[in-house]
Amino acid sequence: MSALVPDPASWPFAPGEGPFRIKGTGYRGHLEYVEANVPGGTRGMCERFDDPRLARFFEQPFLAASLYDLYPLVAAAGPCAAACGLSPREFVDRRSRAQAPKDVGGVYRFLLAMVPTQSVARRVPQLFTQVFDFGRAEVLREDGSEVDAAFDGIPWALAPWFAQVFTSYGEAALITSGASRGAFTVRSTQPSGSAHGVPLARIHVEIRWA
């Protein structure tokens, strides 16, 4: 697998022009977190980008229901982590865990709030279809406090970021829903065809809680 933040030279789309998109809620949540937790806030993040096109991308307003290229959000993990003295993986972990409790009581409460933990375990994969405009999620098996799920159609280069977001976010969502502990574990990442000229991945996740 590639690094959490892919080498820009290996990504064929200019910032803002990628065909793999996320709703503006993802960007709004990121910028809110950056302002509160990253030294220098959004301005400091943008000053650390090597590519000025990424800084310009973040100057636009982000509408909650509109769709935006996912790549700049992935790329932002690098400068944000550097500003915080963290690795990109550590930053994405903290950022994702901070978002889940807000969503349980906020914009995605209709999917995540006021339901048993087992329902949350099933619905976190379903949340995928509410946020991204590519790929699909499916629950493969349910058995007591165990759920197996798969995310298919994920750009291979972005799969490490995606896996980290959903494991960290999912574990925090389980705890928020009342579990004493929870774990989202990536068991495999396999090739799954291609789209828009880039290879895709299928990520198999095991969800366990108590």
C-alpha cells in the first residue's frame, strides 16, 4: 500500500478537479478542527502546502451539501500533522475521533444517534454513501457484537487515508453510542478494478465491540 498521503506526482488530477468527491460537510468539519487545534489555523495549514493550488482550493467557501474533490482533504493531513508535531496518521486519527461525537448528535444523527450499538456498527458503513459520491459499502456478516463490512471502489492511492478515517471514526462512534470499547480493524485491502484511469481497492473491515 501507498503512504497515508500519496505523492502528488502519483495522483493524476489537479487539486479540485479529481472525480472522487466528498460532501462539503467533510471540509467544513476539517476546517473547524484545524482552526481549533492546529497552530496557525487554516492560514497556517495553507502556508505549509508545497502546491499553491491546494492553498487556493481551501480559499473557497464549502457548502455542506455540495461535492468537492477529496484529494485536497487527504493532502491536508501532511501540513496539519507537521504543524502539530504528529505523523499524518496520528493527525487523521485524532481528527476523525473528534468528528464522530459531533455527527452522532448532529448532521448524521438520523443514521447514528439514538440507536443500539449494533445498529451504529451497521450504519457507519452506510454513512459512506451519504458522504462520498464514489464506491459502495456493504455489511457482509452480523453475529452478536461482530459485524464484517467492505468498502469497494476506493482509489488505491487514497485507501490508507480512507481506512484510517473509518477505523478511527467508527471506533469513536461505537463508544459514543454506549459501547465500553470498540474496534474497527482492516483485515485486507485488495485490488478491485479501476475507474477514471486509476486503480481501485476493496477494503475489508471487522467491527467488534463490548
